[in-house]
Amino acid sequence: MIRRVCLVLVLTLVSCCPSFVSAESASQSGGELHFCLHGEPKTFNPLLVEDGQSETVRYLTGGVLIRLNRQTQALEPALATSWKATPDGRTITFHLRTGLHFSDGTPFTSEDVAYTVKALMDPQLHSPTGDSFRSGDGQVSVQTPTADTITVTFPAPVAGLERLFDQVAILSAHSPKKEMAVLGPFYVADYSPGSYLLLRRNPNYWKKDKEGKPLPYLDSIRLDIQRNHDIEILRFRRGEIHIINSLDADLFDRLQKESPAAAHDAGPSLDSEFVWFNQVPTAAFPDYKKAWFRSTEFRKALSLAINRDDLARIVYAGHAQPAYGPISPANHFWFNSALPAPKYDSAAALRLLTQAGFRLEGETLRDASGNRVEFTLVTSTGNKPREQMVTMIQQDLSQIGIKVNMVTLDFPSLIERITRTFDYEACLLGFTNTDLDPNSQMNVWLSSAENHQWNPKQSKPATAWEAEIDRLMQSQASSTSDKKRKADWDRVQQIVFEQQPFIYLINRDAMSAISPTVIGSAPSVLDPHAFWNADVLRLGPDPSLGAQK
Amino acid sequence: MSPLQKTAAIILCAIFLLMVLATILVPAPYARQFRDAPNARPSTAHPLGTDALGRDSLSRLLYGTRVSLLLAPAAALLSTVIAALLGSAAGFLGGRFERIILAATDLSLALPWLFLLLTVRAMLPLDVPPMVSVVIAFLMMGLLGWQASVRVICAAARGVRDSDFLLLARSSGCKPARLLLCHVAPNLRTLFYAQFWISIPLFILTEANLSILGLGVMEPMASWGNLLRGFEDFSALGANPWRLVPLVLLVIVVMCFQLVLPSQEVTQ
């Protein structure tokens, strides 16, 4: 009788509190997380990933030997329980977890890692991920002494070797499903081009939570292909999607007013916006302008005359930090904190210009030959923050008598001008950085590099300071000592600060939108900001939006 | 002229007057940034508030009106002249010439002009002064906006070609050029006026669209086009209704032009 009463009581409670039950079950079983991709993933082969959409799929499905914790910025064991790199930076040995299986049930062994590394370094594959490992000519040697040990030897030292393995998703050497057999938390279950991509929970995922429960918590992730950001935020408001990985300042502010709990600003990201002057000797503008742009005093003066605080406050509504160098303060290890952060000072800028032979006549700055200081600053069409920054720079520089004309160009035309014809005077663009290790910026800082924007592809360094940067970059790339590399990089940052080849403006904050229904989120400044810990995310009840799926 | 048309004409005159007196009326230079007051509400210092960079919205509206309302009629005039020449000639001469002109018009209508405009912008020297760049943008609009009018004018000219008065003139020994200029064109004048008035709002809206694409008037110059870019933040309009003023003004001007138009047809 007592049992029957208890049963009735329980059933009554259950029927009266459906939300309690659904909340509990949802938070336990995980549910289906929804968010948007801004285009089609171009490949599901993790070794061929180039675009952001494919990178998202790789991150959510790929199993890696070492994982970079996006919050602590430390390397953590993943498929490898431990690893050791030799002091010469050429060889690394991994000890692998045993008894693991790919999503289709194929066993995981060191043979799979050997297969992946060989495929990665195959010149015929042209793997963008593999390019990061190519530091010298020669073959990569792979040895698998046991089923759970593998040693990889590269022909030349590789800077930041361990960190690079965060990008290498392990493929199965034997699975008939090839790259669709994965070791990550989810696998691709369904793909409807132009519509959606469905990732389901990988039942063979190796990771467990503290209580020993298998991860991931989520049953599935549905990635809707949606290019339009306005529609994306509209769907977020309706509760149809749970995450927007990256927001601009306008959208963030709008969202923060409507739903403060959903808007997350993780602080300054690795991304930066900057201006540079064209210093290519063959550029098609008068020689006197080339002389201005080559003058360190001119560049330093202009840097001083730009009010970065106003740019961050007005253009980014406070969701950005003034930037003074190539490494963002968000990059804890590599940032040179000893560098000063000079304040906006138009009087000091004018003094510097006077020392360099310029003179202010009324409201017009003229060079020593009497030419009016005027240049055109190009940026990309349709990028509102950049256009606003140029407009603000126009007013800042007009305070010291410099006239700036703004021209916006569609992106292909802009790229054509800055990389091929060099038919421009100054440019404002941004740099999206996903890698903490500055070695990935070799293609920017080497004077022979194509992306050495102010004067690319130099046969020999045009200036002494560029020669010194070349030497330091090569030195850090061939060193395996983080201390030595950091010292080299600190010096590079100092030279860049002194010479201002790029006038850094701001570091944008990493802003994302995460529905209050998502439990376990911890937004990070590193990409992917909002779902880097997707394996521990789950869906619960929504106290404010009532948008539980 | 009906009372409604008179009202429309008065409104247009008032707007043109404000535009002419913009230099005296504006509370601040249109490009000056009051950085302590971005997105400010209307006040005595800024009667229509400020934009995202702290620039006085009333000043920008008046200067923007000047740019849009001066250059749009100029572009409309250019396109109407081209359409009148081609359409009248095609309709009057007929035969192979008419077919060639109409085929060229059809081909021209089918071309993706947006890409041409993008290409022209990309090919222009970067050191072109902003005002020259604006004039080029409107010139392009004038040069590219004649196709629809050509078809209408050609059809009307075809009707005139077979009329009795033209037969009489031809039999009197009038040469084709004189027939076209002294007999055909005056009889199509009503249509030319109509096409001109219709084109003005069209070019105002085209400039607005081009500015949104970054092809029209460049910052810091103001135009209705770049003022309308503020509507990208659509959700903010509910809380800041005064930001709708440029849109309201655009709608009023376009409506007034359309209302003024029938009076031309009646009087002719």
C-alpha cells in the first residue's frame, strides 16, 4: 500500500513538473546543439582544410594527439598520453592511448598515426596543414616500435613542433570509410549541401568526464549553412540556434541589450587591424611620396597622431583594445609586455615631423620641397568598422595638416593592387590570427615573403632593420628553445614598434553569443571561441528565453 | 495643377531652398566628429542627433540632400538626352536601324552593370578627389540608365512616323534631319519630360544603393545613400526614431517628383 502511495506521489510530481523532468533529462542526455556555418565546408579531409567551415568540422570531428587548451593556452594530452621532443627539434615520440576505436569501430594504433603523418607530408597532397611542418628538404621518417609508440623524425628542426600537432586530425589507415572515420567527439552523419551538416555523438570517443561518464554530452550538433549574419542573429533571438561563434561589436551590443546573459566578450583576441604605407620602389606614385613613406619619423608621427582609444571606444563600442605591435596581449607567452603603449599625442607627432623636415603652413603640412602631405588610404568595401576607422583617421591626421582620401575597393581589386600592381599609397586591413605561435607569421616578416606587405618579395633586405628581422625570424625558426625563441620574438616586436612598418590600431575582442540553455560554455579568445570545449557542452532549460530545443 | 500637385511642388521648392542654404543653416561642419557624443539623441546642439562617429546628423542631411538632389537630375538629364536621340532616331528611321538600336538596347539591359561599375571604380586612379569621384559615379549612372526610356520613346516615335503631318512635311521636301528635329522631337517632348522626371527618383535610389555598396559618395562626404547605411542597424531604429529622417525625406522627395509628373502630361 505504502509502495502504491509512493508510486502515485512520484507520478503526480512527475506529471506536475514536466519542465523539471525535461530539464534533467536534457542536461543528462545532451540534446542537439544548433549553430551556423557561413558557407559550405570545402572538404571533409582534415589534411586539406583551408577554409573556416572545414576547420570547424575538423575541430569537432578530428581526434588529435595533442590538444591546445583554448583557455589556459597549454598543451594537453589527447590521443597521446605523453610525448617528448628531442632538443634538436627534429624528432618527437608519442605514447598513445590503447584500446581506442574510430567512430566506425576500426581499432586505433600507431599505424594510423604513421599513415596520417606520411599523408600529411606527401608533396602530392599539397596539405596546407603539412606546410607548417616543412622546415627543410628531405623525407620524414616514421617509426612504430610498438602499437602504442610512434617516433616521427623531420629532416630539419621544426619550430613549435608539439603545438603543430593540435591541427593534425588522425586518419584511419584501414577503415573503408577513410577520412569519415574519426576519433573526435562527433562524426559526420548527414550532409545536405547548401542546407545543413549533422554531426552525431561518436560512441567510441575516448574522453570521459570526472565521474567517468563518456563524453561528449551532446547527442548531435546541427550546423545550418547560413551566410547572412542578420538572419543568423534573428535565428539566435528566436532560439533556433544556440551559438554564434563570432560577433561584431554592433551585433554584440544589440544582443547585450536584449539578452545580457547570452552575450560574451572574452577580451582582446589575436586579430588585429593595421595601416601600412606602400614602400615598393616601383610603385606608381611620385618619388616624394615614396620618400615620406620610407621615413621612419613620418610613420612614427602618424602612429602617434592616430587616436587608438577613440577607435576602440567609438568604432568597436569599447570591445577592442588599442594595439601597438604584431602580437596581441591575448597571446600570453609571446607578447612583449616590456614595450611601451604611447598615448595619442598630435603635438609630439608634429614635432617629429618638423624634425624630419616637414612644416605646417596654416592648416596644411608640407614636406621640405613644399609638396602638400596628402595620400589615399584604401580599404575593403562593405567592412563598416574599417570604413569608420579610416574616417576617424582622416580627422585625426587633419589635426596635423595631413589630408587623407578614402577609397573603398571590392576585395579582389584590393588584393590585386596590394599584391600585384602595387598601385596604392596606403592600406588599412586586418590580420586574422588563429595560431599562438608567431612562427606562422614567417610569411609576413621575412623580407623575401609575399605577405611582407609594405615591400614584398625583396631579393635582399631593403633596410638594416628588415635584415635584422630576417635574421631573428630565421634564428627563432631553427631553435627549439622557447626561451631563445621568445627573446628573438621580443626583439622583432621591439624593431616593429620602433620602425612602424605596420601601424597597429586595435585588437578586436573575441565576442560570441551563447544561449543560456547551453551548459558548460567557457568562451575563449582563441578560435573556436564559443565551442572549443564542445565535448563537455550540453543543453539545459532556458530560464530567460524559453528556447529549449 | 491640382492642390496636391501644388503642395508637392511647394515641398520640392522648400527642400531645394534648404539645400541651397545648407552652408548657412548647418549647426556644424558635416564631417566634424564630436567624439564625446556618438549616437547622441536630438538636442539643441544637434537637432537630429549625431551618427555613430558623432557627426551632426542635420548637417549631413542637408549636405547629403545637396549632393543627391543636384547630381540626380543631372544624371537624369544625360540619360534622357541619350534616350531621346536614340529612341527618336530608331522610331523615325525604322527598318534595320531601329532593329539595331533595339537589339543594342536589349543587350545593354541584359548586361550586369553592377560589375561594370565595380570595374570602373577599380580602374579609376586612387587619387581622384572625392567630388570628382562622385561626379563620375553620377555620370556613369547617366550613361548607363537610358535603356528603358529608349524603348518607350522609340514606340512613340514610330507612331509619329506614320502621322499625316509628317507625310505632309515629307512631301513638302523636308530632309530627314529637319523632320526629326522640327517635327518628331517636338511631338515627343511630353514623353521626354516624363522620362526625365521618372529618372530622377530612380537615380536617387541608385545612388543610395551604390553608396551602400561603397561605390557612390565616399566618406566623409554625405549623400542620402550613405545616410541610409545607418539603417543596417535596423533594430536600433525603434529606440532612435529620429534616424528615420533621411528615409522620410527620400520618400517625400520621390513622391513629390511622382506627383508633379502628371501635371506635365496634362499641360502638354
